Amino acid sequence: MILEHMTSRWGVLVLAVLLEGTYRFSELRRMIGGVSEKMLAQTLQTLERDGFVHREAHPVIPPHVDYSLTDLGREAASRVWALAGWAEERTPQVLAARAAYDAARPGA
């Protein structure tokens, strides 16, 4: 489950953005295009529960909440980001392997 949380569509993006620094919810939502408020809130809560994200609520009105990575989160994010980079670099080989596989299958 931990790996699933880190490598989910939104989990990867949240970890990547938070590698850059501390952000408020609205900033994260703007930086991660296409994520709904509900999905971002769920992703942040899951990553916080797993110990990757630190949530700091400031006692002001209107509410001000900052999100950042914990030490564990920084380590996880750098590893996930390295894997994402590797996948991007190797996309041509993966696509070629898929095409070869599909061409060799009867009825493909």
C-alpha cells in the first residue's frame, strides 16, 4: 500500500512539487494541473498519514495551512522522481518492446 500511495497518479505529482518547497493547498492545486480539490485533499491526507507530508495549520483567519515533505518524504520523493525520470528516458525502448510483442501475437 505504501508503494501504491507514493506512485499513484497524484501521489507522484504531490511529492514532486513538494520537493521544491513548502506550499499552501491552493498553490499545490494550481501547480498540479487537473487535480480536483477532493483528490488533492485525499492524497495529502494519505501521504501525511504515511509520514511523507507534514501539515502545519496556522491559527489565523482565514485558515492558513502549509504542506511540506518530512525527511522520510524527501527521501521517498527523490526515489520516486528518479524512477519517473528513468521511465521517461526508457519510453522508446518500452514502446518498441510493446510493438514487437504485439506484432508477434497471433491476431494482433
